[in-house]
Amino acid sequence: MIDFNPEKITFDNIDRFYIKSSIFRFIDSKKSVLKGNFLDVGCGEKPYESFILSNPKVRSYSGIDLVDGNEYKVGVKPDFLWDGITFPFDDLVYDSAMATEVLEHCPDPLMTLSEIHRILKNGSPLLITVPFIWPTHETPFDFYRYTPFGLRHLLVKAGFEEIEITCLGGWDASLAQILGLWLKRRKMSKGNQRRLFLILKPIIQFLVKKDRILDESSEQNLITSIGVVAWKK
């Protein structure tokens, strides 16, 4: 399994360590609600497959990704593809689902959420994560950044209930994430990157340790990303 420990910052992962670790911690904290036939929407290279299947309540794992999506590693590919509009499934097929870091790439996120709602059985959960502070990526198919209020609005319109929204990082973690991204993704020499890494690593560790996450309804809140559990009743 990939090392998601936020204390283990390296030169190679300093731009990704916080968002990766916070997503994993969120999924880990909510994995007990997953069950039965499970669908990973926007699965990419299925980084969570073995972890999801370690839950004894999950009977099967399927991954679906967008047509013309990422290039995949040799031997890794989605189980299904979809056109960004309609899933190739009948109604009421799956018992639980997850969509991590995918809604920002969906041109019509309400349609995507409505399709997930359609294929879920009654009483089924959906886990979602979306970035808030993150560079444009997979261009030109990077369409949105969501606030907690926008996500709740879309989920209610799609028919979901009992929506629980969690902010995955606050002001200090946001600054830590920006510093890591700036170090690795702003164009500069490797030498300067390595020298700045020695300066910034303890600062980023301090910020992560001191981070305080505010409630999702707070005014003037800066967040790294968002996690959601919503239910089809």
C-alpha cells in the first residue's frame, strides 16, 4: 500500500503528501459504511482496490472511468468505461460507491451524481472527495472546484440524503500544501528545490501539526479538500 503517513515528508512527495494522506484518512474513517457490490467512480489506476476489499462487508469491487481518461499502467485498467453522461448499468445495481477526486473532471456533475444515485440500491452510501486548493490538472478536463455548500446543493438535487460533509484540512494545512506545491511545481533548478526543501520541510511539518479544521459551515474558512458521505434512502 502507498505510504500515506503525513509525517513522512520526502523531497519526492512534498507536493502530494498532505492531500494523499488526508484522502486516505477520510476513506479509512468511513470504510465501515461500505458494503456489498462496490463501485469506484473515476477509479483511475484503482489505488484503493485492495484497501476497499479488505473490508469484509464489501463483496466485490468494480472500477469505472471516463472514456479517453488517463493512460494506465501496464496490466491496470478500469472494469468499465463511461462517456461522462450515462453509466452502462441498470438501476439499483450497487450497494455502495465512491468518487474520489473525480467530480472536478465531470462537465455535468449533477448528471454524474444523478447517475450514481440511479444505480445505487436504497439504503446505500456514497463517499466523495474533491480538491479545493489544487493546481489545474488533466487539462483541459478540469472544470470545477467545490465549496461545501455547492456540494451539498448538488447532492440534494441528485436525490441524496443524510449528507455529512468534512473539511479535510484548514488554514495551516492549506498553507503547507501551497508551499509544497510551489516547491515542486514552480519552475526552478533542482539545486534550488533541494536547498529550499531543507528550509520548508520543518515549516510544513509544523503547519500540519498545528492545523485546526473548522466546521464546514464556517465563514472565512480556507480548506485543502472536502470529504462527503451521502445516502440514497
